[in-house]
Amino acid sequence: MPDYEELEKSICYVIKEQHIKLGYSANSRWLYYPLSALNHMLGTDCDVAGMEKVLEGFFDYAEDRLGRGKVSYKGERFCLHMDGKASEYVHDKVPDEPFLVDLVAAFSEHGTTMEDVVAVFRKYSDKVHAEAVDSDEFDMLVYFEDGKPDPFVYCLADEMGHVTYHRMTMAELKERIE
């Protein structure tokens, strides 16, 4: 059986991040995931047609909490159209993660450096991996080595003096750099 709980946690995390960045709204929203990320998260090995069926099953599983969602895709990129009920659920039932609140606050400041971002990580753990990388896409990888309090890898980029990030799982990163 697919690990629907992991996908639900991911969806709730993304919606919580949106609330922290932009404020709460009960609007529907669209979340995008590549097929490979969904397969990693769900513990499946589906092709596009199989993943469409798995995601329909996910919406049956989570409907009482997140509302009835819809699935669409183009190539191997899936769009999950989340009902406004998902935003309400996250607002009412999912507490703010202090690390995520501090991280978003750091990125909202003008002049934030990569060192400032790493300092936010170090505030929450002494098990932080920060590594400069030679990539066209990003300049540094930062993550908690034990996955606590946050399980994601943050790929930081300096774009004309402004630090940005892209968050992904370690499995997604490994697949991307292979």
C-alpha cells in the first residue's frame, strides 16, 4: 500500500510554509510534484498512469481532512489541486514549526547571506551539514544530518545578491545530481 501519510505530511508542510510566507487564506491551491518525488515519498514504483490511480486513492484517504482534490499531469509532472478545506485543516490543526518560521523570516530580510541561513539551521541543531557546491542551479546545500527538526535538503542559490532556496528530499537530490 502506498505511504499516503508521507504525502499528506508533505502537502501540509508546503501549505504551512505558504501560510507563513503569505498569510492564511482558505483558497484552493495547486501543488506540483515530479513523478520521481511522488514515487520516493509514497514508496511506489509507478509510471504516470499508475501514479494517477495512486493519487486518486490518496484523495479518498485524505478527503475528510483535506477535501476532495484533483489530479492532473503533463509528462511526468503532477499537479495536485487542493481544495480550500486543505488550507483550513492546516491552519486549524497543524502547528507552526519554529524552524520553518525562522527560516522564512531570514529569507524575507533584505541582505540575508548564506551564512545567515546556515545560522538559522545551527540555532536548531549542532548536526547541520552545509556544503558549497559547484552547480549551475545552486551554490550550497544545507540540511539537518539527522533530519530533525526538518527532513529536507535546502539548495541555496545567490541570485544577484539575493539568496533563494529550493527544498527537496535527499532522494530527489541524489536523483537530480546523478
